[in-house]
Amino acid sequence: MDIGAYIAASGAIANEKILEMVTNNLANTSTAGFKESMAHMEAVPFSLQRTDRDAPEPLAFVQLKPPVLDRAQGLLEETGRALDLAIEGKGYFQVRTPRGLRSVRDGRCRLTPTGTLVTMDGYPLLNDKGKKIQVDRREHTEISPDGEIRAGERRLGRLMVVDGKGKPAAPEAYRISQGYIEKSNVNPMRQMAGMLEQLRNHQSYLNLIKGFDELEGKTIQEMGRV
């Protein structure tokens, strides 16, 4: 197969991965705290082995760079639910999962039958001591902007808010809003436009591959007639 077909195939493969990423972004438009993933292609140049060293071939394969999260804050939406929490500014809630500690922005919470404060996925939120937060279900829970938790007259500690590296975030870097959730920061119109562009690009790559394949077939036929 012509080297051009391999180059076009590398572009098609990278393009498919971008389409998967865009599809995932669109699927999470309504997911609280979701951050849009962004991807970019890059050229990986190489030269064919030639006898004429003064005329290198300017060829390059297409490679997808590692995805990057757009960490811009989504809009806050008021829900009125006492256990819905949103972080304004930088920071993440720290939760404990079966696979270890995890940082999340989705602050939709609930109480278990035993009074443990957990996310909608069932992961316990941690306080600044790294412990689970136990709340008396009969008492009203209040969470201050700095993350302090109170149930009635009792202080239950402070929410653990961490930075992007899992270290405790500076108090001035964030503010907790009780009764709100942070919406996804995905722009659906921009994602749809990007999807259409990637679909056109993908078709172009497929047309190139088909063209190289047909050209190779014609070349083999002509050689057979000689």
C-alpha cells in the first residue's frame, strides 16, 4: 500500500478518537461538575530513504496528543436542596472510593440510612481530618462558605477541599455554596460544530485512503500488461 494511505489512515484513527471524546462531552452536558475534554492532533514527521539526500520527503503521520481537561468553572444552579454543594473557584471535594481517594466537583450529596454524607455514587465525603462525615438525619445540616459543617448546635468539622494535586486547597481559593450545584462546562453548540467538522475530516481521510487504494490497483493492472 502507498505510504500516503498509511498517513491518511493515521489521520482517520486520530480523528475517530476525537469524535469519541466529543461524543462523551455531549453525553455529559447535564452531568453536574463535568469538565470538557479537549484534544489536539500533531504531525510526526519522517523522511523516506532516498538516494538524493538534497530532496527529503516532507511527510508526516498524524498523532493525537494526550487529552486536556478544560477546568473552567461551570455555571451554578440553585436547587434549594441542603445537601447540594458547589465549589466556587478552585478546588475539589475529596471522597473515598473502593480504588482510593478521588477528587470531584460534583457536589450532589445525600445521607445514607446511617447518616453518612455521600455523593450520588455512594462515595463518602471526607472532612479536613480525612474522616467520613456523620450527620444526625433528624437535624438540619448547614455548611458555611468556608466548608464548616454544623448539624443543629454541633460542629462536625470542615469539608476537605483539595487542589488539582490532591493537596489541601488554600481557604481563599474557593467558596462553598450550599443549595447549589455546578453545571457542566460543556458548550453543546460548540461541541456539535466540532463534531460536524470532525465528521467532514474523517470522510476526507477515507476518501484519500480509497483514492490511494484505487491508484495502487491501477498501477498493478498496468504493470501486468507490460
